[in-house]
Amino acid sequence: MLIHAHEEDLPGTVNLQALEGDDTAYGQALYPVPSEDPNDPLQWSKSKKTMILIIVSLYSFLGNSALVGPSVYLEIYSKEFGISVTEASGLVSYPNLVFGFVKFVFGLLGATTSIFPFTKAHVPYLHATHRGPIAIAAETIASSPGPHNLLRADSGAQYDKVITIDLSTLEPHVNGPMTPDLSTPLSMFRETVKANNWPETLGAGLIGSCTNSSYQDMTRAESLVKQATAAGLQPKADFFITPGSEQVRATLERDETLSTFNDAGGVILANACGPCIGQWTRTDGVEKGTENAIFTSYNRNFRGRNDGNVKTMNFLASPELVTAMAYSGSTTFNPMTDSIPLPNGGEFRFNPPQGRDLPTTGFATGNPEFLPTSGQADASVEVQVDPNSTRLALLEPFAPFPQTELDGLRVLVKVKGQCTTDTISAAGPWLKYKGHLPNIAENTLIGAINAETGETNVVYDVNDTDSRANGMGIPALAKKWKEQGKEWLVVAEHNYGEGSAREHAALQPRYLGGRIILTKSFARIHETNLKKQGVVPLTFVNEADYDKMAACDEVRTEGLLDVLKSGGQGNVTLVVKTKAGEEIRVATKHTLSKDQCAFVLAGSALNLLAAKAGKGPA
């Protein structure tokens, strides 16, 4: 049996301690502790909680009830079932109306998460990764009764819906190009390639990195390589392998998996991000600007991300599928049905891959030099940076927020469509400047598409918006305005900042004078990163206002200073003066918390931390 003991040093957590004689439970758990902040939900009154409950229930009701409206599918249903459009409308509308009402009475809106229960399969993995004591403790907890067993579903738990997936019926899919969201079943991919005129020649196959690079993944790919090697085949496309960690790399080296890849013509890369963020050298002769295709087992494939070439189409698939495709050299190959011609005139077809879940002798430790050390800070040591270095530069504190509203801001660029962190801060060769903010800022938003012209990384200064005779790069105009003392904002569309949690995508705009990013919606992590650097992220209340704004519009804020000083209370309005002299008011929303307001007021989270440590201005 476990008891809770409050941990004073870490508010909001408790130690899990065992009763006397029981030494199986330990660690920390979250424990709700009300703060003094009136915005803390634990401080909300019962009436406020009840009102929120009603609002979210009503929202859910309206969301489902909205489906009773006209639908483009009604005519299809009418023809399919031989009924009138009115009858088809009833078939669609009434169930949704009832469902919406039920949601209003009984249901709530909420976040979604996924939790897998503890199983016996976890035990050998924990032992193999040198975590035997955790395996023993987890087994003990998982087998114990009562409410403290957090490793399995509660007895008698009820679910709104149970979805059963038969894994044996699932088909491999290929995702891309240019987005992980475009998914095509393997059986349909050949036709999809031809219908879209995508490249049929495969330039490179890359497996590993942080995703799909486990010991099992690599040994399954190895089994395919051994099959092809025995048949006398070598990869037709360049083949790159990136182990997922030093532990996996060392184990694959010991078990000769890496030598199998190497002997087959594969290139073993360092266990790092590597090609996923553009850190590799292509060896297939593809020139920048040439349309081409690669296959990877990574998790992101945004335009220009993997090699700096916006014409490269990266298709995401499993390590096994990528390996097989590399041997075919074609994007239209289906290893489940197709054969590869052999030099002797015969044909070769892959058998299903076989891999090992875990190494039989456990995981190798790897190079101990890569293990983290518990270094102690020494404030007496001066950090010296070569003033002529192009890769390192001391980070100067950002200026705090002024004691006034922002005025005289200009729209640097109105961005069209997808704007990922790769769009905002390109990776690849640029990453060598991560320690030199002025240099890496030269790539700020170079992948952004100008909504008014369709051009990529081309914008126009205030006196050139009509003639557009002297286009310049986005970072060039940002630097020019910074030198003139002009601060600016970006206007963008949905999911701004999706992709890698790349802090430089927030650092660089801030360094160049960016004060506000105004969008239809944000990717959550990037939105938080902006706040940490003192940039204010705002979203449109009315998305149609996006169409009313243009590059070089002049903007001032109303209510922003009050919001920041009140810890997030209130709203912000942007007063926009257009090129035609018209003044429009744009209502915005924000998600600034009390702490995040303090970041912005101080100039950045780092400024605030330094001030609290007595090493910076308050």
C-alpha cells in the first residue's frame, strides 16, 4: 500500500512512499496543489466550473448538430439508396441531432491522449536495457490490486467506444510528399505516382535516425539485405543507415548487422539527426532545383527539409519498405507483389522480413565518452569566444517590453499556406551556425511563400509595394528594418510552426526585430517557444481578417500592455492602417499565462531567469 508524502521542494508533486516493510514502490507523482494565482483552475469557484461545463457541453452539442445542415453527400446518398434528397437529409440529420443532444446532456469536450498498459513484453526489454530493478518494481505494481496500480486499466472501467484493429489486415502505407499527412496504401502507390507525375526513379533510401531505428527495426531491414545479397543484388539507390542511439549502434556493430549493411554498399552514418534535418551529402548527383524522390523512415518530410532542395519529394515508410525500395531503385515498386530482375535473367522477390525483438546477449554499452556527466558550474570561469568566429557568438539579452503599447509595427510578410519550423529556420548546412545567432538569422523565413505574389522568400519594402521592382529576401528586409529601428510582425495561416521543436525558429525572428506573430492557428510547441523569446503569438478571432491585411501595413496594439501586466487577463486588438489609408480593427485571441506574460515583459524567459538569479536587470 502506498502513501503520499508532500515534497516541498517541488510544488505540485509528491513522493510515493511504501508502508513499512514494503520496498517495491518509489518515485514521484503529480499531486494538485492550488497556487495563489486566481487563474489557477483549482481556485475557480463552483459557479465558474459549472458555467464552463455548460459551455463546453453546448459547444459539443452545436458541433454535432451542425451536421444537420446541407451536405454535398445528400445527392450521392439519394442515388445510392434510391430515395429522395429530403429522405436522405433525414437519414443524416436526425441521428446527428440526437447525438448532439446526448453530447449536450452527458458529454464533454476534452483532450485526447493514449496510454498503453504494462505487459509482460516490457520485462525482457527493461532487463536488456540494464533496467532490471525497474522491471521488478513495474511487475510488482502491475500485479497489485487497488487504485494505486497505475500500470493497468481500472477494474470496471467503461469506455465511450471500443475500436478493434486487426493488425494482420493492415497494409503498409507510404506518406508524402511534402507532408506526413498525405498517406497512400502501398497497393495504390504505383498508380498514385503515375497519376501525379511524381518521379519514378528513386535517388536514395534512408533508414534510422530517431524514428524507426530500434534493434528490431534494423534487424528486420538486415534480413532483407541478406536476402538480396544472397541473390547477388546491390541497392540501385544510394542506401544510408542511421542508428538511433549509441547503445543501438554499438549493439548492431557487435552483432555484425552494420557490417551486413556496409558490405551490401550501404553507408553507415553517425547516430544523430543526420539527413532528417538535412545533415548529409547526397551522392546520387541530383542538383539543387531538380525534381527527385527519396524514401526515408523518418517522421517529417516538409519541403526542403531533408536536403535543402524544395524539389525533393521525400516519401515516408517503414525501414523494411525503404530498404526494399532502395534495391529496386523505383518509386513504383511494390515488394509485396513485384520482383527484381537478376543478372542471370531470373527474378528475385523478397520474403517477409524477420527481425529480433532484442539482442540475445543484451545491449552493448557503447562509447562511455558519450554518457552525460554531472558537471558543476563555476561562475569564476570566463567564457571566451573568438570575435572572428562564424559559428559561435555570445547571446546578447533582448530588450524588455516597452512600458507602452507597440506602435509603428509593419507587416514583414503575409505568408501563404504551410509554414513549418523548417520554413522559418532551415536546417541542413545552416545548423553549423546554431551557436551564432546573427549568422543563422540569415535563413529566417526563407522558405515562406509570399501570399500576395506567390514568390518564395521575396518581399518588398514600403516604397516598393506598388512597382515591386526591387524584391529582396525576407531576412534582408527584416535586417534593414532592424537597422532603421522598425519592429515588425508576420501574418500567417494555420498550424504556423509545425514540425520540429526548433527554438531558433523563435529566436531568429526575435533577434531581427519581430514582436508579434499573427496567425489563424499555431502549432502548440512553437507558440510556447515564441513566448519564451518575448514574441507575442496572437490568433485571429475572425479568420477572414487575414484577407484584409497586406505586407507593409502599419499596425499598433491596443490592450497588449494591460494583458501582459495583468498576467494574461483581457484581449488584444490590432489597429491596422492599410496602404490605402483605411484603418481596420482586428480582434485577436491569445493563450498567454501569467508566467509567459512575465517572459514577454522581461524580454525573454532567459532574461527573467537571469534577473531572478541576480545576474540581470529586473
